[in-house]
Amino acid sequence: MSALIDLHSHTNESDGSLAPAELVQQAARDGVTVLAITDHDTLSGYDLALAAAPAAGLELVCGIELSTKLRGSSTHLLGYFPAAGELTEFRQWVRGQQRARKDRNIRLVARLRELGFSITLDEAEARGRGMTGRPHFAAIMLEKGYVRDYRQAFDEYLDESAKGYVYRQEPTFAEGVEVIRKAGGIASLAHPTRVRGDVVDMMPELCAAGLNAIEAYHSDHTVDETAQFVVLARRYGLLVTGGSDYHGESVKPGVRLGTGYEGNLRVPLDVIGNLRNGVAVASDGRH
Ligand SMILES: [Zn+2]
Ligand SMILES: [Zn+2]
């Protein structure tokens, strides 16, 4: 099998189903040689996976997926730290975000109980631990028979416009880009097809915020969408990144590490080299 790279994956330290070491082993079995773990708002999955990478024969890239607000809508931003280092300040900032998430979860439980659901914070945290989020609440609602499926849980109760939604303090997109870059990282716009609004129109604003890259390759993208985002990145002098957004079979069925849905994903091998060079350029630029 030829080498595959996958720069977007989740462990059970956020909303994936595999433990960090299991994810690394699964990636190796699937032929991935360079894997970035990009858990939501935490580096724990990466930290816990590090020890397993050498034995699995793959290179692990430190990453994260931040939830940010862009023009009032939740927008995911990937951060990559190929030269990981200590990231002390960045980790501190991440812990602050986790406190905000915990606060939201307390209010979300109260709201769901108001709506008549018997759900406790302990139950949710038993699943998501420090990174408990809406997907964990959806799973409990499904298990208890309150909803038919995840979609109904989100559409009727958990989505931003649904009746159970509670506000969460989130960083702005520009703040997310800034903290990633200050830590020597590369900031990449995650799965741009899910950005609310016209990404093409937003590009000047995103670039002004300091965005480095676009996730042109993603398991949800069609061939045409990928091509459009590659062109868009080139037009603005940005890097491209890509990955499967693997969450494990039980959370996102059908997605495989490195190859997406039935082989619809193939991240070009030069992406990782460009990412590393991008870091070099970015840090040279600061001195
Ligand atoms: Zn995302
Ligand atoms: Zn993701």
C-alpha cells in the first residue's frame, strides 16, 4: 500500500470513538504514515497517542480543531504544530476554553432537564470527560430513546437554532488564528463547505486575520469542491491541508483514515512538506 497522510482525526479525548493509541494503530493498519490528531479544543489525544506512534511506524503531527465564531456562526479552525515544542502558552489558553465548555455543559443539562429529559452532567462527562460536548448529549438522548437518531437530537434540541441550545463563550475566528500562529502553528480553515456564508467572499477577511491554509481535501468534499478550494488557496497564497475527519465507525460510519468514504480522499504527499516549510517561513518571518 502506498503512503497515505491524514491531517484530520479525532480520538475519544474529544468526540471520536477510539482511544488515542487505538487510533494510531488503526491509522497504521490503514496505511497512514503521517497522522495529525486534531481533537476539538484539546491536545490530550495527541499527548496520549505520542508513545504509540513509533511502534506503529507512523509520524504523529500535533494538531487541534478549535471552535470559533465567524460572523456569528460556529466555524472550525485547525491548528498544526509540526515542531510541537512545549506550547506552554497555547496550552494555557486551551484550558481557559475548556472551562468555558464546562460552564456551557452545566447550563445545557439544566436546559435539557427543563425540556423534560432525565440527563445528568455526570452521565455526559462519563463519556466525554474534559471534552464533553453536544455529541455526547445526543448519544445519551439516543440511548434513552428520547430521539430516533443523532440528527433528530441536533435538529430539535442541540443545534444553534434548536430549543435546547445554550450559548457558549467561544473565541472569535481571528483570536483562534492568532493563538495558533503565536504558538508557531499553521492555522487552516476546516471543512470549508460547512462554513456558513460564501467562503470566496470571506477570503479577504480570513486572510486579514492571518489564516495560513485551507482544508481543501476532506472526506465530505466532492472532487469539484476540492479543486475549487485548491484554486482558492493558490489565489490567496495559502497552503492546503487535508484529512478524513475520522471519528470512528460508531460516530461517523463509513469514513476510513487516509482514504475517507470509499476512497474519495487522497491527500497529496507534498501537503505535509509544505506544512513544515510553512512553519519555517512563519517563524523566520517573526524574527
Ligand atoms: Zn469540524
Ligand atoms: Zn474534525
